[in-house]
Amino acid sequence: MTGTRFNPTFVVFATGLICVRCFGTIVVPPVTITGQKTAIERQIIGEQTELEKDVWMISSARTAEHAQLDTKPKETLKDMQQENANINRAFLKFELFSASLAELKKDRVVGESNKGYVSNLFSEKVAISDEMRKKYAAEYADEPELGRPYRTLLQTVKEINEGRTLAARGYIQSQKRANKAYKATEKDVLLSQKDKYQQAALKGEYVQAASGAWAPKP
């Protein structure tokens, strides 16, 4: 997304608007932004996705809470530990597989679905070039080098989608601790982010319409 810059204030505001509009009033935890992000962090949480940004904001917000851990009930501490584990696992997956995801999207063998996940386009009704069909051929799966693209495709889709689910789960856990009435599910959160994932797609990358049809982004 050419010219995109990460704006923490805008993200907090936008996140609040999204959640209020979709799920009713919520309480957003205070956020403390410190330090400069690395290039890979900017790619993960800046230009490529929006949900990852929201989760990074939540991760930053935990600093204030952790300063008062001794005063929190055991059940709350347990919930925070679970939330932390989900968020940390999500970011590990994003960091490890974001470069592969970018390459797969460039090759037009992976696209942004209408449900907030990425999809393997070999399993969809999409015209894939002969060059890419050869590069990602399943018949080479057991070949050390020739099979690497195919294995990368399968693993990247799996890990990125698991990461998005974990990010949504951590987000929900954080919101529920702030507002017990918060009722959104992982599916709700991912659907609420679907448009932002697709808007962040680069020209020529595949996105899925509400009808289920796939097309390159103009």
C-alpha cells in the first residue's frame, strides 16, 4: 500500500470505531507506545494488515497492567497469561511467515478471502498461470528443492491463518477483561477486519468478493 504510514493514534481510534459499530460499546485499555519498530514489524503491523496492528496495540497496553500484577486476582492473572500466550504465538507466526506470504501473493497463488483468512488459490476457482502451476506442483512435494515452493505454500497458509485466529482470540480476551458484556466471537472479529485485509492487498493480488468470486485487485 504505497505511502502508508503507521499512525498509532489513528489505529486506536479506528479500532474503537470498528468494535463499537460491530459489537456495541467496549472499553479500550490504555495504550503506551515505546521504541521504534523494526522493518519486519512495520511490514507485519503497518502496511500488510490491520488486525495485527490492533493486537500489537493490545500487547503494548499490557505494560501498564503488568505494573500492578500483585494486586490482581488469580483468575485475572490466569486470563492475562492465556491472552499473552495467544498474542505472542500470533506474532511469532506473523514474523516467521510474512515474507513468504508476500511472495505467494505476488505469485497469485494465495489471496485474501471474504472471511478474514488467506486462501490457497489452487483450491479455489482461480486461473493460475502454467508457470506457477509448475513452480508449486504437488507432485514435487517430496523433492528437497523442487518441492520447497509447494511445502512453503501449504505451511504459510496454515500458519498465517492460525496466527490470525490467535490474534483475534487474544483481542477478545483483552476486551472481555475490560468489558464483561463484550460478546464478539473470533469469526466476528476476523469478519470485521476482512475489508482492511483486502484494502491492504497490493495491485494484482487476489481478493474474494462477498459473492465468493475471486479477482485481482485493480
